[in-house]
Amino acid sequence: MQTRVLTGITTTGTPHLGNYVGAIRPAIKASRHADVDAFFFLADYHALIKSDDAARIERSRLEIAATWLAAGLDPARVTFYRQSDIPEIPELTWFLTCVTAKGLLNRAHAYKAAVDRNGEIGEDPDAGVTAGLYMYPVLMAADILAFDAHKVPVGRDQIQHIEMARDIGQRFNHIYGRDFFVLPEVVIEEQVATLPGLDGRKMSKSYDNTVPLFAGGAKALREAIMRIVTDSRAPGEAKDPDSSSLYTIFRAFADEAESAAFRQSLLDGIGWGEAKQRLFERIETDVAPMRERYEALIAKPDEIEAILRDGAAKARAIASPKLAAIRDSIGLRAMGSAPAAKSNKTAAAKGGKAPRFASFRDGATGFRFRLFAANGEELLLSMPFADPKAAGALQQRIRQLGHAAVLREDGEALVLELDGEAVARTPQAGDELLSRLREALEQLAAQD
């Protein structure tokens, strides 16, 4: 079974070397694992909370998308999309808002920090605080819950937001009596490299101490590296590698042998200028091919647009049926559909006929089940299970689906998916069978 991992990238700036080493490179590497179903999105709604510069956000969306693609993100393997292309996200945000306690949002770190700053300078507690900042945790919860993400990699400062997403999703599930949402787990990447910036502090746009990744080309990269602060030790004097930003950055790009050689050069007294030149050359070896791809992508924004729209279609194929099921369950259904569901349940009860599951042993150790319509027609055959309890648990989940069922064509059959994985197949394909299967699933959900 694949684990769905979701990562958001806020579109408020131009990627720098620290972003690449600390976030982009490890995330792309992880997305290539066979057991990972990776979702990456441009968090452009979140960007509006931090910036009202329309040109900056527009440019940042283009640059960040091009950066991830140039760095090796495979849009055929992952789901890569813009937050603003998924209308289900703001819709779900409102549904979640209506069950989220104000007290929970009052405890959010970003909001509390803003209130505390205002108190220190004698301002009104909410001065300068927008509703966007206050509601940020709910939007983030919708980003995650809309796609049933199992794991969300974040920095330690974001742990609270994942915990809040779990709280909000759990409350919604409890109020409406069904497990609409997978509750996400936080993933802290303890081994992810944190690069020092030009002044020795963590490389960050907030400190204005970054080394550009692609912007400005090789010239800008070299100029930035030459500005990295070092101590006053002259050529010939031994340098301390463990306190040197140059060595820390070098190790993030080099293998063990290269790192050992650079370390020895510092101990042997290499001049800082020569050391910086060697650092530039090592980074440029990795960055130059990516920069070439980046510049080609930037020159063809229509191609990036097409990739993101394809990603949005993949994402909406998951989010749309989920939101349809939620609308139905909270009472925003088509007029007359609720009585029809009730009459189906009543008729089934009176006539003793209803969709049913039939379990059976498949071979020496495997177990499967079939779903039959009320008239005895076979509608689904499950995947095999080694454990009959697992087969029973799947039957229970299918009973709860109703409108939320994700069904897709696969050759000459229809496939029922749960959490992005095929769990059962129909004997054949066709619109008529699809209609009968959906009717049976809705009847099961009404009985549950």
C-alpha cells in the first residue's frame, strides 16, 4: 500500500540554495520511492496572507514551479498542482470553519505571536492581524484533509498546524458520524541539512543572507559565495572546518571523499578566496544542468501551465467526489435525494432484498469477497487478503462510501479505489454497470 505524502510550497519568493538542500532535493528524492504517493502543491492562497504584491506572487509561482521541475520533480509520477486551481479546497475550508472552535485558533502560534508583539508596543491586540492570518490553520487543514494525506513533512515550527488539522478532521468526523478524513501524521526530517547564509546564520529570506539557486546565473552564484563571511586567518594559517560556513555548505553537495579533501585543505591553510572558488565550482557542477533546464522552462510558461493544469485534474479527481459526499452528508444535497435514499432503505428492509457481500477462500491461504446487487448480479470482486479480518474491514469501509466512491475505468473493468489504491474490480466496464454499482453503494451507505 502506498503512503500519501503531501508538501506545500508557499509562493512568496525566489528559491535559494538553502531551499534546494533543505526541502527541494530531499522531497524529490523521497517522491521516487515506489511506496510513496507524492502530492506537491504551490500554496498560492497561503501566499496572499503574507504578501499583497500581485506581481511578486505571479512571478514566484512561475519561478518555484520551474525550480521544482528543473530539479527533477516528475509530474507523471507525482501530483503537482496549484492550490488555487482546486475549488474544493476553499469550499472545504468553509465546511471545516463551521466546526472549528475559535479557542483552537486563538492558540495558533502565528496569531499568538502577532498579539504578543502588539502588546509589547501598546497596540490593540489584533492590530494588523487579518482574518487570513487567523484562519491560516483551517486552510492548511483543508489542503491536507481534501486528499487524505497520511504524512505531511514540515519543520518543527509547523507541527502545531498538523496537530490542529487532526483535531479539526476528527471533530468533523465525529459530528457527522463518518470517517470522512484520514488523520495526518507529522513527519519531521531530523537529518535535513540547514545551510548557513552569507552571515553565518541560517540561510533565510528573512535575514537577507541567501545564496541564489538559479536567479542571476553562475555569475550571481559566484558573487554571493564570495561574500560569505569568514574569519581573518590569512593564507597559510590553518582554518577550523567545523566552524566554517564554507565547509558546511560544501558537504551538502560533495561526497565523503570530496568533503575530506576540502576539510584537509582548510586545515592545511588554503586561502579563503581559493576556498570560496572551490566551493563555487563544486556547487556549479550540480546546479549548472538544472539551471539550463530551469531557463528553458521559464522561457515557456505555457508548458508549466499545462503541467500544473494536468496535476490539478489528477488532484480534483480525488477531491471532487470527497466534497460531493460531504455536501450530501451535511445536508447540501439535491432536493428530493434524501427521501429517495430513505425509501430505498425502507424498500430493501421490507422486501428483504439488499446489496450484500459474500466472502470466500481463494486458494490455500487467501480470502476475497464479492459484492452482489439486490437481484444477485455480481458487481465487485475484491483483491485477495491473507487475513480475513482485513477483508472484513474493507467491506465495512465500502459500506460507508456512498457518493464518495472513487471508480475509474481500467481496461475492460471498473476499479474501486480507496486511499489511491485499487481494492476491487467489476466483472466488466460500461455506464450501465457503473450506474448499478453506484446505486448499490448508496444503498449500503444508507443502511450503515
